[in-house]
Amino acid sequence: MEVLDIKPDLNCNKGAENVGDIRKHIITSQEQIQRFKERVSKYIEDNYVEFMPNNTNIFDLEEGKLLEKEAYDLLNSLQCSMPQFDTELMATLRKFESAVWELDVINRILGADELFQMLEETSSNEYMIILDMLNKLNNLIHSTASSDVQKLLVASPCYDTIKVKYILQFHTVKSNLRNKFQELVQFTEKQVALVSCSTVQVSKDINQLQDTVLALFQAKYDATELCDFLMDKCLAPIITKSVNVTFSEDSEEYQTFQLSYSNVTNSVNSKDKDGASKPDYKQVFENIKLLFHCLDNVNVSVSDEQHVFTVIGEHISRRFLRLLIDECLMNSIPDTLDDSQPSMVEDVLQFESYLADLYLINRDVDNQLSKFTENFNTLHHNRLFRRIMDTGRELMQKDLQDMTIMAEKNTPEDVANNPFLFPRCMVSKSVLEFVKLLNRILRQDSESPAEEGRFFNIISILINSYVTLVPQYHKEHLETLPQQSMLFYNNCMFLHHFLAKNFSIPTVSNMIKNLSSTGTKYLRQQIDQQLGVLQKILQPKEKEICNVTPTIVHECLSHLRLLESLWQPVLPAKEYNKTMGELISICCLILNQQVAAKEKVTPVETKTMLDIFELFENKAGSLFKVGQELKNVASWQRMLLLKEILKASLTEITEMWSMGKFAEYFKADEIIGLIRSLHPDSERRALALKRIY
């Protein structure tokens, strides 16, 4: 094949001779491409379109790749000279570019064909080689080539055939790997009478085992079933039940881990305050280590950052650690101070290091065990504070609606000037009693230097219990009574204020964040619920703009006034105005759509919308008691400007646009759309549109 001589100085102006040379290069390359296409087209069509196997390949794949490279080199060398080309030469270049793209597609199809042939010739046990070929096929199918080449490839009649063949090959390999893995690593569960038995058998053929595991996880193996078995049938029983565990290497083929336990629950023993029916934590640790020792050869590196146990840990680590702490370690905490305390802390930390060394947990993320040891003294002394906790729970169950005013003399201006002031609002009487309880604990902490820090921990537990249990105790009212959510929000903010006022240590920041996020969550849920009510009033059919009438607007305003009567006396002024502003914003948005979304607005509709805008402006604006917050509501400002547009003539609209009156709230396209919908086609309208363009 002739090698094209790409001139480095094609961009120089050498007149007709240079143009002639360029055309000659293009035509020569195009003819070579066409000849190659003619040689391979029947082979491709037979194998990937007509499904008539054709093994006669009278072409060289490398020839196509070389031809493609030279063609792209020629194209790239001509890019900088394009401004000098005449129309005819430009047309020739475009045709050549299309031919090069088609050659690129053909080479990709032939490359896929070559990989399919290699897959047929490769042994089914050479999993990594097969996966490498499938990865190359995937790259060809989802090519990173130019978008034009990719479009041509997808449009090719061969594309679907190649894609289907790839998917079939991939799933076949994946299925084979899964079957092989199940042969090498066997998980079984049996139940005989009232006894359950779980068995794990791992092949001693380490090379075959690890090659299979590596390939399986490279093929994006779904480890959910494996993880569920380990968690539910092995780890959970080890942690929660008295089990008999054996580990054996007697078999020549497998090493075996087996556990058995009774399904009979002793109702008396299970409630024993000393936890006698629960397994000892040291024995639990040893049994867990035996399980992972049996699986040790499975734990190969599947990527630069992951081992097999890393993948398993991502599925079960949270459940596993939480169960281990709640059902085992908590029951193993001693009732009195003795030498076993530091021993248990040390044992837990060593076990956490063991799990981290296995890559089952990431200690920076899965740090529940470390936190357990850090909180060990607090957990140990929790029994001393049981009465306080019981009192706290009783207060949490009291009616939130029994409320009283707080910080009555603190005006919004005072709070704005002094952020440490609590704003005037209503809070539940129960939360005042709750804060009195916290203050008693705080005084006890300051009066008992030897117990320093212990009583703060109970405050932390009480606060965390509050944000967890109050929503549970009052779930129905929080969901159905608009005022209750606001009271709960105020209660959380009041506790937030108490903590910020009395503590400066870093630990309290987590409680403050928890209070703020929980209170805001239920405030947000109530706002969203009321937004839905307003949307249903103004727009009964979802995703469909319905004609809004003054009657509908009156209904909407009535609902807003109801919310005003419930929220304005309860919420701080700033929060009330912000919340009401959001509700008004969605109403304005829907009302604005009545005009903005229509292609034509009749004079009758214009008058109706002006009346509606006027009504809503007069009534909704009165819902704010202080401040000028509506100026910050974008859809409100759009509504006011839209009202002006409905009243204005074409000349006035264009003048207001020229002065920049609409610039902050409307784009040029929106103003143009409004002019077209409000004013009939005329020379004046065309002139107005031209001025806005």
C-alpha cells in the first residue's frame, strides 16, 4: 500500500499547485479506504447482519488500522489550512472526513470480531484473559471516540449484534465463575428439629480458589447473598446465641467451619439482668476469628484499594458492629469498677484492629468499637442515672400542645443585634421542665469534681433521646397538626440555645447539630405538606396548568390565613416570615404560570389575571407582620412585574425593558414570549421584538 507523504508546509500559500497536491492526497487516501471497505463489507454483512457465518477474510486488520492512522494524520494536517480552501476543496475534504469516520467504525467492528474469535479459542478456565477481552469489547462498544464516529457505530446494523454477543458472553462467563466459586466455597444451612446448623467449607486448592475469586469480583460479582449468609447465618448467631463452634482441616479438599445452636428461647433466662443467657464477649471474639480464619484464603486483593473482605464489610460492617455492641458488648459491661474494665476496653480495641487488618472495616469510618471504648465509663455508670432517664422519658411523652410564651420581651430587632438572645416564641411546657432537669444535672456535675464529665454524658443521652423519642411518641400529631411541628422546632431550638449557653466543649456541637437538623427536618416536612395543599388548590391536576379563578385564589388565601393564625403566635418572627414567604412564593409561581406558559392570552384572560394578581397582592401581603421580606421573594416580584406587563402597551414594555426594569427577574426570551402571547402579530409587535433582541 502506498504511504501518503504528508507535507509539513501545507498551510503555506503556494497557489494552485498546493491545492492540487492536497486534492491528490485526499483522493488517493479515499480510494484506498474505498478498496478496503469493499474487501471487508461482505464479511461483516454475512457475520453480523445476515447471520450467515463467513470465515473467509481476505483482508489484514492491521492494514485497516494503518490506513485509518494515515487518514487521520492527513485530516489533522489539513485543519490549519482550511480557511485557504475553496468551496470545491472544502466539499472534498468533508467527504473524505466522512469516509475516515466510516473506516474508523469498520475497524472497530473488525476489532470486535477478532476479540470474539479469540474468545472462542480461549479455554473457559482462563477467566482473567477472558475478562480482559470482554473489557476491550466493552470499550469498543462504548467507545470514547469522537461523537460522530460513535453515532455511526451505534447506527450501524452490526452494532446490536455485537452488543448482544458481548452481553451473552459476559453473562456466560459470570455464570461459570459463580458456579465455580460455589464449588470451591460452600455455604450450607440445615435445621433438624429445634437445632440449626450453618457450615462453611473452603477449598484447599489455594491457586484455583484465589484465581476464581479474583476473576469473579473483577466481573462485578453481586456479593449480597454471600454477605447475607455470613451475617444472618454465622455472625448474628455467634453474637446473640449460645453456639457450638468447630473448625476442622481433616479433609484433603476442604477446611470446614461449623456452628450449631438451639432455636428454643428461654424467656426467663433471656431477660436475666446479668445477661447469663448471652455469650461471653471473649468467646464471641474467638468464634468470629475462627470463621474469618476459615475464609482467609478467599480474602484476595481485587483492586488497588479493595480486598474481598472490604466488599463484604461494605455490606455488613454497620449491621455487624451495631449487633456486636448492642447484643454482646453492652451485656458484658461489668456492674462495678474492677480490673475487668481496662481489660475489656483493651480487648475491644485489639479486636477492632484485627477486623481492620482483615480489611473488613475501615477504622476511620467504621469506628463504632472505638466509640464504645471511649464511652465505656459512661455506659458503666448509666445505671446510676436510670431514674433521671426515666424522668426524661416521662417528660418527652407529655403533650407538646400544652405551651407557654418564651422570651416575650425579646423583639426581632433585639435578636438581630444580639444573636445570643432567644427570640420571642411559644415552647411546650414539658420542654421547660426538661431544661430544669438538665440544669439539675449540670449543677450536680459542678458540685462533684470526682464525677466530672459523667453527668454531662447523661445530658448528651437525654438530648439524643429527645430528638429520637419525641418524634416517635408524637408521630401522629407531628404529621397531622400544623402547629405541633412548629412547636417541636421551637423546642429543639430552645434546647439548642440551652446547650450553646452552658457548654463550650467540642462534644456539644454534635448535639446542637442533631437538635437543629431534627427540628428543621420536621419544620421542613410540615412546610412541604402545606406547599402540597396549596399546589393542590391552585393546580388540582399534576403536570397540567389549570385555569385559576378568583374563587380558587380566595380558597388559597383562606388556607394561608389559617396557617397564619396557627404559626404567627408560635414561631419566631424571622422564621414565620421566612416560612410564609416560601408558601407565598409557590402560589406566585403557579399564578405566574397562568400567563407565562400560554401561547395566547385573550383580553378576557388578561383582565381575569389582573384581578387575581390584584387580589393576591392585597391579601397575601398582609400576612407579614414585620419587615419587608416579600421584597426578597423572587416569584412575588415577578408577579408584580407581570401585572405591569399585562397593563402596559408594547411601547411601555420595550421602554421598561430598555431601562432594565425586568432584567433581574425576566430573561429576554421570557419577555419576547409574553409579548407574543399578549399582543397580536403586527409591525409594531415586530418592531418591539426587534428592540428586545
